[in-house]
Amino acid sequence: MATVNLTIDGQTVNVPAGSTILEAAQLLGIDIPTLCYHPELSIKAVCRVCVVEVEGQRTLQPACAYPVSEGMKVRTNTARVREARKTVVELMLAHHPQDCLQCERNLNCELQALAHRLGVREIAFPHVQRALPFDELSPSVIRDPNKCINCRRCVSVCHEVQGVGMLDSVNRGFDTVVSAPFWRSLVELSCVNCGQCALVCPVGAITEKDDTEPVWAALADPSKHVVVQTAPAIRVSIGEEVGLPPGSRVTKRLTTALRRLGFDRVFDTDFSADLTILEEGSELLERLSTGGTLPMITSCSPGWIKFIEHYYPDLLGHLSTCKSPQQMFGALTKTYYAEKAGIDPKDIVMVSIMPCTAKKFEAGRPEMTDSGYADVDIVLTTRELGRMLREAGIDLMDLPEEEYDAPLGISTGAGAIFAATGGVMEAALRTVYELVTGTELANLDFEDVRGLDGIKAATVKLPLKEAAVTQDNGVANPETLEVKVAVAHSLKHARTLLDKIRAKEADFHFLEVMCCPGGCIGGGGQPIPTTNVERSERIRAIYEEDAAMPLRKSHENPAVQTLYEEFLGKPLGEKSHELLHTHYQPREKF
């Protein structure tokens, strides 16, 4: 590989040809401030915060986009550079709302931090406030275009990572703003509510819909029995909201914190993740044995579900009919748990703590009421829970460790790995293998479906016990079933698989699709920042959680076994279909 030598602030560095000045400076430990730049998105160079002096160039150059060359000499901290950066930030602040204390991104705002770093104390330009309308109609994501600094990060993530393209820049000059098509609300469009735009926004222009006040109100109401479920990803990410490193495992302190907030019962969504595997695995085996629609595709991710409803409605038959673990849990809370606890379900408030903004939309789907009530009443993101803990003065690390409440707090390692891309597939394979073969897996770790590659594929050979599968399904040896699986995360990669299915080129039996990069650990409601650095640490922690569990296979969960014995009967039975399965609907593509 060709390399280039250059000098930055008197230090010499050798970097691959094609590198930018910013990348070269990072190798030297020189911190050049940035704003529109994001390490996982395309270079835009629109903010000009990262300008530097390049010897021989008349004007300052953006370090994020300027390519290095042999013998180049760069200065990053001259008076001219510092003054230019301050001027750029002052111009942004001149038409930015001055409401930092009321903003959800206060103390975690890149523009605020940059102004402080550069010593901006006065603004030399008149304050010209825009009066653009808020977009507050979505149950998941709200937009305040008056706070937009036109960095285009949200545009990039929506187009490049998710392939949805609901946001773009419109107008020119001072009037430039990021907007949805035709100035419509996101709720009117084929937005999938994934919240990745909020995750990369450097300011408070895009945020999750805040639902903390209804939770506080429910907790204060003595007539309400308020229960909470926590998604698998929360245990390895909520620590970041209170200053812990990414990937800190705080499971048992989290349960204590939720009790301190006032929840009457603290349950674990991992329980219903285990339940999902029993239902989904049985559904897959039924399709394999009866010639059902293949490949079957997972239905746990609500952003992914809305995506296929809008963009590939002709392929809805490939989806598993299972509700997501969140919705299964809610339905059981309002029926099974209410009956066992002797509580009228109308007095139960079911709160979910999720890494996902799309879960807010999912909870409001009209079909999610099979218990006779809304399965889930309120959904909070990881960030919202972080705000509640700070408001209550609860420090996770000062708390003792406590267990989840039984029976809906009993779970396995298979439920925990739902948080990571490939985790649902791995959990399903652990159970399907043993159901089909009647033998125990020697190795529970399916490494081929792990990691951050966009699409991962594997073939699992299942030696069949007698009459396990009645059809050959095209397998050369009818005594062995070769189950071909694939995993995709982010909707851009989901498109690749769906296009193959549509073209009848997909030779798979089972697909896992997660809407967000990295799976739920990279959800739109997770702590900011969330990059592959944080995703990797959270994934590592999730698999450590799995390895440390006494039970690691969903079908071995004793509470799930009891649930079937006492209430549901059997997987895919009448009661299961009534409460745990659903249907999806074609939606218009706007």
C-alpha cells in the first residue's frame, strides 16, 4: 500500500495515500474539532469547524475532507485557524435558539461543547431566530428545525445506512434547512421511526418523543399497579447514561434502581424473548414440514416491520407472525400475570424500557390489544430512563444488586443475546437444533452469525430424529436437514436480502433482520454517542452476560415451561395465537 509522509504541527507522520488531514492528525493524537463530521457517514465538509492551514494554500482547508500529499505541512492551531473556527460557531449560534437549559441535549450537545472549547463568550452577529414549525406528531421522533445546524448527518444516516431517505436539505443560503418531503410530518410518510437520525444529530434538532411525565404520573398514582420490563440491551448501555464506560454490565443494579423509582414489579423482557424463540422456532419447523412460505423472517424489530410494510408489502407473507418480545410481554402481563396476582388488568400500567424509538410506535399499533387492553402502555428509551435516574438522584454504582421479580423475570442467556445482531438467530438455532435432533448441542456459540458485518450467512446441518420433518425441502439427504440462514442489520442490508427474495434468488430458510446497525444495542434510543466503538463494547458485554447465565437455551427456561403448562398450552396453540401472534399490513410508500 502506498503511503505518504507529512508534517502536522511540527510532527511527522506516515499515513496511507488517500487519507485525510483529520485522519493523519488523529494518528498523532492531535484533536481537530469537528461538527458535521461523523466517522461512519460520508464526508460533507459543510460546517468548516475543522479548518486548518496548509502550506501553499491561500485559504483554510477542511481537515475532514482535504487529502494528504507527500511533504505536506499543516498547522492546526494558529491564531487565524482559531479565529475562523470561533467565527463559524458564532454564526451558527446567531440563528440557533438560546434555550440550552430547556433542551434535552443540554450538557450532551456538540455545538454547546464546541462553543465552550473555543471560548465563545459573545456573539458578534445579530440573533436572527427562525420560526419554523415543529414536527411533534410522531409517537417516536420529534423534530425542531429551528435547532438544525445543517450538518446533514441525519440526511446521511437516513439515505446511506437505512436506505429510507426521509430527510434532505431544501432551500439555499440562510434559508437552507433539513426537511421531510413536501414539509410533511414524519408520521405522514414512510419513515420507519428507527431514530438513527436522533442518534447522530449533534444538537437537539431531532430527539425521541419524551414520555417520562406519564410514567412519573403513573408511579405517583396509588390506584395503579405499575410494572416495568427491561429490554436485553438496556443492561449493557444504561451505565453510559450515568458516566460508566460502554459495555458496563449493570443488570442487577438496574433492577434495584427501578424499584427505587417506585415500580411495583421489575420484570425482564428476556423472559418473553425466550418465549418468542419457542413460538418462532415452532413456526419455522411448521413451515419446513408443511411447505409454508420460506424463507421465514424474524418480526422482533418494529422499524424493520414498518419498513417491509411500506417498501416490500408483497413479501409480508415471509414474516413470522410472532409479536415482538415487548408486545408478548405486555399481553401476558395483562392476562397471565394479572390473573396470578389477582389484579384487575385495567389497573396495570405496563412500562417498557427499550433501546428503540420505533417501540413507541409499535406499542400504539391498534392490533396490539389482544388482551383487551393495550399490551404496552408507555415506552421509554434508554436515554429517557437515564434522565429519570438523574432526576431522582439515583446512582447505579451506589446501589446493591437485586434480582428481577419472578416469574416474568426469569430468563436465559438466549434471551439476552437478542440485543445483538445475530442474537435472535443464534438463540433460535440453539432451540431448533435440540427440538429437531433430540440431542444437546455440544457448542452453543454460533460464531458465524455474530459480528458487525452487514450480512452474515451460515448453514446448520440438523440430523433428523424420526418424523421430525415430513418433507425433503430439497435437501439431498432426507435424514439431514440443512437449514440455510442469514442475518442482516440496518435496512440498507435488509434491502439486499429482500431484493434477492423478490427475484427468487434467496436460497435461505430463515432470516434475521434488525433495523438498526448492530441490532438493538445500536437502537435509536440508546446513549449518545453510539458508534461502532460503543456497539462493539455493548455486544461484547451481551455475550459475556450470556456466557455467565446458568441457563443458555430458551426452551430450558422453567418459567416459560410453567407458562405453557398453566396458561398457554403449547407453542402455536389456540391461546398462543390469540395473545402472542399478530398480522401486518401493507402501507403506502410516499
